[in-house]
Amino acid sequence: MPPWCADPYAEALRAGRGPLYLRRPDGWLLPLDVERWCARADAADLAVLGRCTGPVLDVGCGPGRMVAALARSGRPVLGIDTAPFAVARARGLGGTVLLRSVFDPLPGEGRWGSVLLMDGNIGIGGDPAVLLDRIRALLTPGGLLLAEAARADIEERVEVCLDDGDGGRSETFHWARLGTAALRRHAEFAGWSVVEEWSAQGRPFLALRRT
């Protein structure tokens, strides 16, 4: 079963709260902010959305708070996620959401004005260079990638699982964690232009332009 379809994640979304963790093989746990994911978009989220241009693709949209906020404002937006329960919940908020990986064929490839990678989703697939290259193919020339970095000054590629803190675990999968400096470094090496860097409510973000 794919990790984000596994019971620990589905159960956390169903409850609207954790505990839910990313667990490394050495036993280290990273708490995941399920309550925030399941709430309405907060001030930090809205600051990101205010920077979006054109139609927006939310990659790894989860339960859909960003998609719902954009839809309420009348902005064209599509969310994608690989977890069926997350997709169902996002659709219940009125969002247009597909059960799809970012590496699958997607509508509007090369025509999206903005792509969102929120909540650490720069880690999808475990290889930021591959993900940045894929995002480039989705954006229109000059389009924006709005990405949330890790709060720690970190760069790691690691195999993790989802852990509910009570013995329930998913299968392992590849993930990456990049702090601001590491994300900037990867982006610049891949030819992206760093437009802006900011923090809101302790969460760091970068706006990157496709060149």
C-alpha cells in the first residue's frame, strides 16, 4: 500500500488531528501538523496564496485547505494528491482535486502560472533535483514555484515511514528535507531564479521563477 494511503495517515485525516510522525530508521520522529493541514488556510498560507499568479497547481494538496481557499476567491486551481482519503476530503471542501502523483501525466502541463509545494512537499520522491525538473515542465515560462522549506537548517535524503505513535506504521518511502539555504542552493544550481525569501509564523518560504 502506498505510504500516504496507509491507515496512519487516513486515520489522522479522518480525525482531523495527530499524532502522526515521519519516522527515520534510527527511530527519530518528526511530528506532522495534521491539525493545521485540516484547518482553514491560516495567515501564513494566505501570504503564499497572495503571491500566486495565473492558474495554480497544488502538488500534494492533502486535505485541501489551499485549494479551498483559492477556490473561494475565484482563482483557477487544481490540487493533486496520491492519498484517496485526502482527495475525498479536499473535494468535500469544494476543491477540484485529482488522485494523481506529480510524476503522472497532468492537465495543463507547461501552462500553470504557479505551483505550490507546501508543508515540506519539496521532499516528494526523495530527490529535490528530480522534483524541481518536473515542476519546471509543469509551469509556463516565467511561472512561479512557491515552496515551503524545513524550519531547520538541514539537507537530508532519507527513507522514512509514517508512524501514529501507537505502533501503526506505513511502508517506507523516500523523502527529502531541505532548509532554506539548501533549497536555495538546489534551485539556483538547477537554473531557477530566487525571487523572494520570507518567513511567516515561523515557517520559511521561497518564491522561485522558472527561467
